[in-house]
Amino acid sequence: MKHILLNRAFEYRKCKEISPSKDYAYNSILGAWFNITNKLPLIFANDFTAQATKKFDIETGEDAKGQ
């Protein structure tokens, strides 16, 4: 029997790669994508869906990147 936290832990699905539209350019100094027209970061775009970065993290703070 698994520990109760492991039984109830949320597993993140593998995400697709971020592919912003041609209206965005990557700023390597700031490390973010920006709209070419209005200069706002991609994260503020209404149609942007955030990407998950966790890989089966467990409540202890350990992660399972190799899995």
C-alpha cells in the first residue's frame, strides 16, 4: 500500500512545447517572449495558456525528472 500522499498526488501530463505566434520575438537578455507590436510579454496575452514545468514532484520536494 502506498503512502496516502502518494495515492493522492497530482501527476502532471506531458506538455506540448510553447510555440508563440509570429507576432512574438524572444528577448535573450530578459529571457522572455515579447509582442513585437505592443511590447507586452507573452504571458499577458489573452490566448496564452501557461505551461506546467513540474515532473511528478512529490510533497517531500523531490522530483522524478528521470521518469
